[in-house]
Amino acid sequence: MTAQATLTDAIESTIAKLPAHMQDWVRKEVALCKPDNVEVITGKADQIIRLENELEASGDYTRLDENVYGKRTFYARSDKNDVARVEERTVICTEDPVDAGPLNFWVKPEEMHAKLDKLYDGVMKGRTMYVMPFVTNPADSQFATAGVQLTDSANVVCNLFRMSNIKDGWRILEKQTRFPRICHSYGTLSKEDRWITHFPAELYSRTINSDYGGNALGPKKIFGLRLVGIQALENAKRKSTPDEDVGIEVVEHMALFALEYPGGRRVNFGAAFPSMCGKTNIATGVTEGPIAKAGIKQVALGDDIIGGATKKGDGRLYVNNIEAGMFGVTKGMSDFANKMLMEALRNPLPEVENFEGGPIFTNQVFVDDNGSKRVWWSDSGEDFPAGDGITTWNWLGEEIDASAEEKDQKNARVTMPIRSVPNLDADYDNVEGVPLDVALIGGRSSKLHPLISRARTWNEAVYHALCQFSEPTAAAVGQKPRYDPMANRPFISFNISDYAEKWLEMAEKTPKPPAVYSVNWFRRNDDGKFIWDGFGANYRVLDAAVRQLDGADQWKETPIGLVPKPEYIDISGLKFTTTTEQLAEILVPDKEALLREVANREGWLNELENGLESGSEGRGAPKKLPQAIWDEHKAFKKRVAEYCA
């Protein structure tokens, strides 16, 4: 980047008010991007309200009925070619391709910077550059870390105000001299020139030509998982004893929630599930049936990203939801699947001091019901709006009726403050964090994985997590699965071998690590129908895990882990699993599926060491996996052979 000879007095005056250690960087970005104005986001609601009003006046936002959703709730549409993350344009830029690893796309830093400098040159002419701080939640915890995003998108600013801790950002940044930096521009929204790039050595990201959440909302995946993930790896590597405080050590793509029992017993769960596997549902659901009657309740702490560290003198891993809001897919959100989220949308926060604002909906069906403006989405449990005085438009802005094929976009989203969720736990922003008692890994598996199983050892748990997968469709039985380690495959910003090594070493640095259970709500019978009810019934399974954790129930051995006996899970009142025989079927792995999985896992681990069989072009380089992973695979292979003999 070449510095512009002079900046306007107004822009220079604004930059001069920033913390001294970030001024030079902001000046360089301003000189390259050439915005007309620079505005510092203070974390005050009145500034955000002004931006919302400007977006409404320009037609980018439509204000929704406050009698339905509360005040300051809006609807927006994105460009039709800008609706999701773009994996092949998400790049890790390191000098050595081995540092990026075989799962990430890779470009040398100088090459990527040269390409981006041309795209950024003058990209913000006629626009305002917003300088926005953020900090992982809670701001005063031992593992908090702050960053800064520059953006020319007021939409990004308004969304981030609802889902990130903005108000404490500047306070933390005053004393944090090394901080992640993000420069974002929606540019021209060119699909061909869209890039989401990460420079680990610089703790820096440059993202251009997208205004979509995962590409543009920096504190989410870019900062929250990729850049903070690099910090956590660095910190974990230099940690030598369990009691050494090195800052954040762990950041994972996990929901966080707890089960609370009468008498004060509480168990905290982290859930690493791939997309469309029920992570948000389990994080914000409601207990039902016999465990609800027993007074066991679920409390929510977060639905997407956790961060934490081993607590000095305790030996356990303490974690927090590092976000202050939620960015969820609306398709399928209903009272049945997400009761607490629906309650949050219907009964948003009262307008308090520095109120973050109501939900921002993007790409649903827009409804004008006799002047009442609201939204509708697929699988909501509500009929498509119709009747006198009702007009509906799809996410592309086309007027439609119930017969239209194109309604809401499948990745339509809603952004809202997490404080709106009725069953949010009081400890969600506890600066000490909460001890992680149980880590859940899961995915969609029609035949292989039992309803629940527990890893016998920590190394076995890491091995299973590395080989976590989810079938892409119901018809994928027998096909090669897509492996998704810890549901984190798109977000691990370094070599997968280093990721495995880090988790293996945790047993030494965290003397009391969480128990690890694999869960699978998606077993199917030979007719392709689900056997397990899922949703609220899943807490019955987790209650069985708690009893096993406490030593009350003895589980039995299978090649893939310890599993409960059918009598340990109450199926009374369920619709799908109505007999002990059905439950027994899904509590053990299918033998044919096990034999396939041994071969599939061997192929997968070899790909991690030697490069992907397909789609490896443009990716980083592999390196040898820790020997402990191969030892666990050898033991798994032996157990399967004996079980299937």
C-alpha cells in the first residue's frame, strides 16, 4: 500500500482520536481505499439509529411492524449472487503452504496483497469508512481479545451492533497493542473478484466484494474462529503447565448450553455439529416429557462459537460464548424446533439504555398485511400469508403467491441480540466462564453412529472428532462422507495436523478435560425414515449421559465407544421411537457401515497427510499427523474386525 500524500483535515482529525498504536494502519487503509469520510463507531445506540434511518431512507432497509417484532426491526435483501460463504475464495496467506494445510486454499502473502491492492484502490470513493471495534464476550475475562474492522457497509455496522460486543471494544483496545485487523469493502459485489483473505502472521484479514454475513461480519467467522483461532494456537503452544495463564487457548465452532437439575446440579455442554445438524436447536431448545416433569431444564449460553482456557488451580476448561448476538438461518425455525428463538422474535428486549435494536431479517418473504409489514419463511409452521389486503414478495423482490417456487432464500438469516432469548443463562457473560463438563460431537449418519456413545480415552475422543462427518443427503447411504473435524473444517486457519496435536496435548495442559460423547439424531430405518424423534427428545439422551458421567449407569462396549442400554433412555410418549427394539437398534453401530467407515477413515487420514484426492488444486500442503491418531485408528480397526467377525 502506498500512502496518500495528504488526508483531509477532517479525516486526519478523526484518525488522531484513535488509540496511537492503530493510527498508522488506519491511515494506510484510508490512503488506499480513498473514502470521502471516516466515522468511528462509538458503541452508542444513537449513532446506530442514525445509520438505520439512513439505510431505511435509501431503501436498503424496510422497517417492520413494531407490534409484531418490537422497535427497530428491519428487513433487507442481499444481492442474488451474494448469499453464502464462498469456500474457494476464502484463502489463508502464509509463506509456507504447510502452515495453511491441505484443507485451506492458499496464496503467498505478497501475491495476495498485490492482487487486493488493485481491487481496494479507490474502492470507497463516495462512501464512508466506518472504524468499528469489537471484543470477545465477556470483555473483562482472562481470555478476552479485541479487534477492529474497517468497513464501508452501514448494514454491516448495524448487524454487528446486535451481535458483537462493540461498547467495550475501545476500552480493551487501549491496552491491547497486538490486535486482529479486518478491512472490508462490499466493493462492486463482483463474484469474480470476491475474496475473503487471512494473513496469520499479521493477524489481518482483507475481504472484498461481499456484504453477506460470514464474509463481511468480521467478528463472526473471520475474527471469532480464524484469527482468534491463530491466537489460541500460539497461546496453547507456549503454555507449559496447567496453571500458566496465557490468555485464550481454545476457540471452537460450538454451541454452549446447560442442563440444570433440582437441587442445584448443573452440567455444561458444548456441541460441535455441522450445518443442518441441530446446533441452534439444542442450544436454545426446551426439555420435554419425563425429564421436564422431573424438573430438569435447559438454559442457553450461546449457539455458535466458544472460547476459553484452563482455569488456574482448577484443572478444568472454562469457556464462554464469545458473541453477544445470534446470526441464524430462519428456514425451519418454528415453535416446535426453536421455541425460545421464536419467543425472542415475538417478545424482543424492552428498550433499555443503549438498546442494541430488534432483529434484522435478510432474504425472507416480505409481507404487507394491510399495512402491517412482516416476514415469512419456509417450514415455520405458519401457512403462507394470503387473504384480502395481503401482498407478498419473494427474496428477489418479485410479487408472488403461495404457488411460487422461489420464496425465501434457503440461507435467509436473522440477526438479533442474544439477550432477547428467554432461557438465556445468567452466566452467559460471567467473566470466569463456565466449566465445560461435556463436549458433544455429531453429524448426520443414517446407519453408522449410535444415538450416543462416549469415547473411552481422551486420545480416542480426538481421533473420533477428527473423523467427524455428516452425510450430505438422506440418499447418501454407502457414499463417501464429507469429513468435518469438530464441525470446524471451513474455519480452521492452520494445518489440520497442528489442530489435532493441539487437542491431543490438552490432556496434559487440562488435567480434567471434558467428557466427549458422539451423538447422532439422524439414524434411519431401511425405508429411509427417521427412527429417533429428535428436537426436545434429545435432552432425554443427554440426561442419560449425565447419569453415566456420574457413574450411576454402566454403559457397554462397542467399537465406536461406550453406549447405554435401552432401559437407560425413557421413550414414553415419543412418536418415532416407540419400542425398546427400535431404541436398541439405534444404540449400536451397523456392522456393514462400520466396515465401510474403517476404509473411509483410513482414506481420510491419508488425505490429511498427503493431500486431498480431489479438489486439492490451490490448497496448502499437508504434513504428517500425530502418531497418536494413527495408533487410535489401528485400535479402532482392530475393534471393528473383532465386532464384525
